[in-house]
Amino acid sequence: MTRQPEPVVYLVDDDAAVRDALTFLLGTVGLTVRSFPDGLALQAQLTPGDVGCLLLDLRMPHVSGLQVQQQLRARGIDLPVIILTGHGNVDLCRRAFQEGAVDFLEKPVDETALLEAVQRATHQHLQQRQRTEAAGQARGRLARLTEREREVLSGLMDGQTGKHSARLLGISVRTVETHRASIFEKLEVDSLAQLMREYLEVVGSTSGASP
């Protein structure tokens, strides 16, 4: 697995004093922060590969926090969003969550609540990226299999014995065992349990598609 990039907290607020205070607070627990005065400045710097979370003020000039959320989603940027606002209400909260926000904090923000929310969101994003990367690598390994090996793999996942698979496929038990050995080698697994985990990772990441 390739090394994941270091997570960054992207902070967007049009109040310079707020940016400075929150940057200092987050830095006390070792978090890297990049701050921006508005959504336009933020979007010029983000790419889909970025990891971390986004602290986003709702009411800003030029582009609102909700608009920033919509635009980032359209670009395929999946940073978890924590909304900060001094003008919170039920409707704004509901709309923010509909756009994918993971938390909604009102100003003046509780420092402990903020740190917990940021650390939780960042950790979950890192885990999500690791799962996505692992599934992508597993798909690449599965792509190495021949059509016959895929059929043997499908039977193996269904719990078929070598004899059962041989009878269904019209081949010898020895040939089935040869294909199974090749499957283990190509998928770089050492046990049936590991093979099943790899298979299920791919199936889960492709909404049930067969290998």
C-alpha cells in the first residue's frame, strides 16, 4: 500500500482573528492547518487527492459555505466538512447535512468539541482512503485472473469442494487445484480467509459486482 499523504485541516473563515485563533488551537494537538479567507481561495488549492477535513464558515462573501460544499462535491473532493457558524438555525443545519457535512458547530465554538470533531473526521477520512486504496489494489490483482480462474474462484467463494467445481466446470479435480494455486499466487494471499477478505473488499467497493 502506498504511503498516505499527511492529513491537513483546511480552514475557511472570512474573519482573520478566527482563522488565527483556530489555527493556533489545532496546532496545539499537532494538526497541520491551511487557512483561507473565502471559498474561492480554498478551491484554487484543493485536489481530489487531499486528505484531512474542512472547517467551513457558512456565511462568507462571494461564495457561501453551502455553495462551497456543492462545488467541492461536483469536483469529486470528498473531504469531510465541519460547518462553523455564528448564525445557526435548523434549516441551515439540515441543508448542510444534506450536502454531506459531518458536523455542525456554532460560534463561539467549544474548543474541546471542535478538536474532537476534527480529529474524528480526519481519522475517518484516512480510514476511508485506505479502504479505497486497498480495494483498488485488490481489483487490480483480480484483473490478472483468466476467465476459467474466475469461475473457479466463484465456486471457491460459494464453498464448493474441488470435486464439485470439477464436475460443474467439466474439468478434472487436478485442474481445479492447479487453478486454485494460481489464484492464490496472483491475488498474493496465503489462506482462504485472506482470499475471502480480498474478494469481499472488491465486491463491496463495486456494489456487488462479481469479480
